[in-house]
Amino acid sequence: MTADRYGPDFEDLMSTVEFRVSEQAHITVDTEVCRSCTTRACLHACPAKLFVPTADGGILFNYEQCFECGTCYLVCDADGAITWSYPEGGHGVVFRTG
């Protein structure tokens, strides 16, 4: 693992993470609700940067590399915009050591 005065680089950290992607998304985003959002907190708060604004004012969420931290759900102030649950058994993020 490469390290500098700021710690390990992002690529090294990501090499210790495995994503077991389910066909069923564990987070869904209601684009219609998102269109009226003025803060777009999910765009800025998601540590994996998985929320992307669309040209028509909505939000696209790419769940495949989600850390399952729940930050998006906590910062969203638009009722019903984000539905969050844990991935079905055997799927989701797996943090490995070494």
C-alpha cells in the first residue's frame, strides 16, 4: 500500500473493497421528488460520489459501488426521495484486510 503524509491513496483503499452486486437495487431514488430539491445534499454527501444530476433535473443513483453508509438517506430532506434498505443476503460491500 502506498502512503504519503495524507495516508494511503484512494486506489489502494479501493483495492481492499469488494462489491457483490445484487440485481435488485437496495437504494431507489424518486426522480420526481428530486426535481424540486434545492440543496441536492446527496450529490455532495455521498463518499462514493454515486449520485449524478441528470439533464432533466433529476438524480441518477448508481448503487453498484455503494458503501452502504446511509449518508444519502440521512442528509436528504425531501420526504420520499430516497428509499434505503440493506442489500439482500450475500450482496453488498465487503471490506477485506490485507
